[in-house]
Amino acid sequence: MNSSFIGKVEKAKRYSEERHRLRFKSFDVEIRGDNHSHNVAFDDGRWRCTCNFFAGAGLCSHTMALERILEGMIPREVAAGA
């Protein structure tokens, strides 16, 4: 393995440990719930979920779970539900 690749691997390890460097802007993920799978999306600071509860409340257990998983990696005002 050449030295420049070793340096890239070391940098990748450091970046992965320094979560404050990351801010998600958009993504789409499937969450397998107890009864059904739901698609959750985050785009431009807004959550979307295909579950019925989200349609009425604008948040749900699926979006709240992702907020917990991604703590510190999405904008604070979005995580707080603003």
C-alpha cells in the first residue's frame, strides 16, 4: 500500500470520528417498522415520511428516530422541530 493511500485512510478514520464535521443536506431512507416499512426523506431542512401519523402531525416515530441517530449532524433548528 503506498503512503498517499495510507494517509487517505487515516484522514477518513479521523473524519468519521469527528461527527461535528458532517451536516446532512438531503437523504432518503427506508425504515422497517413493526408493521410496515416507511420511506423517510430529509431535504432542504424538511422531513417527509410515508406513514399516516406524519401526514397529520408533521413528525413521527420514524423522523424522531433519525433525529436521534443523526444528533449533531443535521441543523439544530430542524432537530428541535422548528
